[in-house]
Amino acid sequence: MSEREIRSRLEAFLRSRLGPSAAPRVDAVHRVSVGRSRENWLFDATWLDGGAEVSESLIVRRDPLGGLLETDRAVEYAVLAALQATAVPAPAVRWLDGDGAELGRPSLVMVREPGECDYFVLNGEGPLGERVSLARRLCALLVAVHRADWVSAGLGDVFDDPGPDAATVELAGWEAILRRDQLEPYPELELALRGLRAAAPRSARTVVVHGDFKAGNVLLRDGEPGTLLDWELAHLGDPHEDLGWITQPLRTREHLIAGAWERDDLLAHYEELTGWEVDRYAVRWWNALACFKTAVMQISGLRSYVEGRCDELYQPTVAVLGTLLDLVDELVGEQA
Amino acid sequence: MEPTVAAQLRAIRRLVDEAGADAGLGEAAAQALTLASSQLRRLEGAQAARLPFLVEDNRAAAALLAELAELVADLAPPEPSPADPEAATSEAAAASRNDALRELLARAVHELPADAAGDAARARVAELLRARLARNPALNRPPRSGAERTGTP
């Protein structure tokens, strides 16, 4: 969609939400390439509210035709709206076009928060002490997510609470996506499924799980972690799930600093902040699930590519499948 | 026979790269050309190795399945059709047989008995799959940068 068309659609969309007397105007529309799962457009909106002119810098996240993930914008909208009542620094959400009738595809309009995302900031050029300090603050941000009172916030109306079965429920969810999207057999993933099912841990508590926690989804402003973005994979589940995601062997450069902020440092700091004991076995199981989930996303991306809904060629990689087989082997060995 | 497919792919990629280097291109067009170039590079590296890889993988998978057939019913691998003269040289035939064999391996993983013999057999399947990953020309390519490495959102 061209800038001109999206601008015209956005103005009509804002008119429908704010009323014609608001006379909304949309300026400075441009597409940004950050984020791999949604089509993001930045824009400024100005409208009249009771005679006074109001301006906001906004972002619209539109579903692409295809890609790594197919998630529901209405669910993401409900999550973001619910999180406004908590201490979690989630973006303020404004409006939803759930079926895409107005903006062409399902879309979410949010306030554009200040700051920049940097996937690899922990291993960037900043002084080591500052990077370790940032890593600790990112850990505190994750704790804020896990400590959020999801019952009071109403997230129990958005998601089911999987309770102690969080691991098997999550595994079943990703298996369902695999079955929907796989174009060919993957005995590697069948081995992983069998091993993960047999070795699944039980969850001791239910929290809000972000699902894709990483520095690349945190807006940094003057070196301080600010808003946490990309809530499309959020759900209720086991806190070990996010810990497994951020300690998975394939993404250490995003989350750990060799010799200064290792896996054990991160888990110990998390325990210190929460007062909860981290089950190291459960983290390893969720490490493996993180690889399984990544492989399934790549398979969804491959299907989108083959069907012409996505231009980028995704495929389960050697690193993902090989690491998954190794991790599941270790888990099964421990169970034997 | 010249020009080889690899040489033609290289030539096409040169054209794409030259077009992509035009400073006057818009961001979307430049990104599309970068994507096209990276996919051509990937194809250049993988296309010549694809048929030999499939032939070898089919041989290894069929041999293992023949052994596993002692533990799981109806696991005998399909034989290539002797009536099809292209069966040994056609990439499409080799790929189709590869899918059939991998389907049998996937079934075996779940149907092997849950005992020591079954576990040992599954370990052999895992060994075969690891070897396949290491050889697969479509998956082994120069690393890309940043988040592209894991292909996640």
C-alpha cells in the first residue's frame, strides 16, 4: 500500500473513531522496516477535541499477508488495553481495526513512544559496567511483567489460565501451528515433540508471559529501558517460559555478556528480584521449547514464501534444528 | 555445458546488485533488491549440490528404515520405480522419494517401542538427522546478520 493510500485510509479511520467534527488530519506518514512480523507505519495525527487541537505521534501495526507469525490484532489490543492498568511499560493503544475493513488488513493504532530498539545493545560498544547495569534493568523489566496483577487487569477475560499444565498447553499450541503450516515431514521436530512431551515440567505459578522478550523489543531512551513492545505472543503461563526464551543458546548475544552477565547471573538476579526459586530443569525445557517454537515460526514463514504471501525465504535452520535435537537429548537423558 | 546454471545465476545477481546500488532508489525498492540478491546467492550455492545430497540422503534413510522395520510394522521404504529411467537422475523424483522416506522416519519416531530397543533406534534416527543437517546444501550457507540469523520476529 502506498503512503498516499495509507494516509487516506488513516484519515477516514480516525474520522470514524473520533467523529467527523474532529476533522482529523494525518501527516508525516512513512513505513519503517523495524519489526519482522508486522507492517509498521509511523504518522502524526491532529484533530479537534472540544475546540482544542490535539496532536499525537502514532504508529499503526498492520498484519502482513504472510510471514513468521499469524496472531490476532484484537487479542493484542485487549492485552495492551489491560496492561494500562498495571505498572508494565506497554505502549498506549488507541484504536483497533480488527477485521481490516478500514485499513485494508487487521491493524492496531498505538502511541509512538520515544526511544530506539537495539537487539545487540548488551554486546555493543558501551562500557562493560554500563552494559551489565542495563542487563540488570532489563531483567527488572521482565520481573515487572511477571509481577503484573493479571487478574485485576482483566487478562483472565482475554486468556485461559493453563495453570500447572502451562508447558504442555504451550507445546500443544505450537504443534497445532506446525500441523497447520508444514508442507513436508520434519522427523527432527517429531523427535523433539516426543521428547518434550515426555519431559514437560509443571508450572508453580501463572504470570503474564511476554513471549518475545529481548532488548530488540525495548525502547531505550538515553540508555534507560522504557516501553516494552511487541505483545503479539503474550499469554498467561509459566514464568520459566520467558526465562527459557532469553537464555536459549541461539540468542545469547542478545541477552548475555560473556564473562560478565552469564546465564547463572541472570537467573540469580531474577530470583533475587522476585523471591521465587528458578527451576533450572524447567528453564532447560523452555530453552528447548524456544527452539521448537522458532523452528515452527520458520516453517510458517516457509509456507508464506511458497504461497507468495511473503518475499523473504525462511526455513528451519541447521542451528535451530541441531540445537533443538541436542537440548531434547539432554532432557530425555535426565528423565531416563 | 556452458553457461552453467550457476554462471547464469551469478550474472543475474550481478545485475540485481548493480540496480540495488543506485543511490536514487526508494527504501522499499532497495530492500526488495537486497532480498532478491541474497536469495540468488543462496540458490547459487545450493542448486548444484541438491541432487547428490538427495540421492545420498535417500540411500541412508532407506537403509536405516530397513533396520527399523524389524521394530515397527509397515515401515519398509518404497523402492524407486525401475520403470522410471529418470528416478536416479531426476531431482523431482529424488525429492519426492526423500519426502516419502522422511514421512516414514517421522512415523517411526512415534511408533518405535517405548523401551531400550526403541530408544536406541530413535537415537539412530537422531544421528541420521544430524548428519543430514550437516550436509543439507539448502540449509548450510554463509551466516546473515543480526536477527536474520534466527529468523524470528
